Amino acid sequence: MKKVNFNNLGYIISVSGVIVVLLWIGIFKFTPTEAKAIEPLVKNSFLMSWLYRITSVQGVSNLIGTIEIITAIALSLHFFWKKAGLIGGFLAAGTFLITLSFLATTPGVFSAVDGVPVTEFFILKDIMALGISLLVVGKSLPGDDEGKGN
């Protein structure tokens, strides 16, 4: 019986999960519903609010969606091409750092339910996604013999 490499299996599943989330949410950014939903987050972000001065609510959402889709594609390619991993890993890490910053910049993002502090939990998943993105960068660096291609 062949021994299962749980490190590799866990890595592939984790990165694939990030790819699916980025692709799915990236596509959804092209809808007016999602454009309106992210507006309060983006509008209150010191990193992103300036985008509304150069384009519309839908234009900003489309730009973010495009970046998320490109990131998902680069992460997918990293399994075969290490340079794509560097691009995708850094794009993903940047995306998730910005998203996590919304917790500090969006008014009313925290509240209490039955005395327990709660927040926009969909943002908290980005802590794991940030870690996975950095794993991709690490595996894609030159000299990592586990990575594929050059």
C-alpha cells in the first residue's frame, strides 16, 4: 500500500480552496449586488477608497474581481510553474492583507451578540488564506526543490 503524503495533500487542498474562493468571488464582483455589498468596505479603506474617485462603484468591483480572477489563475498555474506561484502568492497575500484591514477601517464592523464580540466572519477566513498564500510564495522561491518548473 502506498503511503499518503498528508503534507502535499493538505497543501494541494488548501491552495485549491483559495483558488475556488478567489475565482468564485472574483466572478461575483461583476454583479451589481456584490459591487454594492463591498462599497462600504472599500469606501472606508485608506488603501482603496481613492478608486471611487476614478471609476464607478461597479468599475471598482470589476477591477477587484479581475485581480481576484488573475490571482486564482496564477495560483492554479503555480503547481506547474514556480514563477506563477510567486506572482499568485504575492497577489493573494496582498489581497488578503487588504481585506483583513477592513476590520480596522470599516465602522460598525464589530458588534456583540449575547455578550460575545462578533464581526464580519467572511473576512476572518482571510487569515487562513493569507497563510496559504505565503506557503505558495515559499514553495515558489528559487531553490525550493519541492516546487515544479522554473
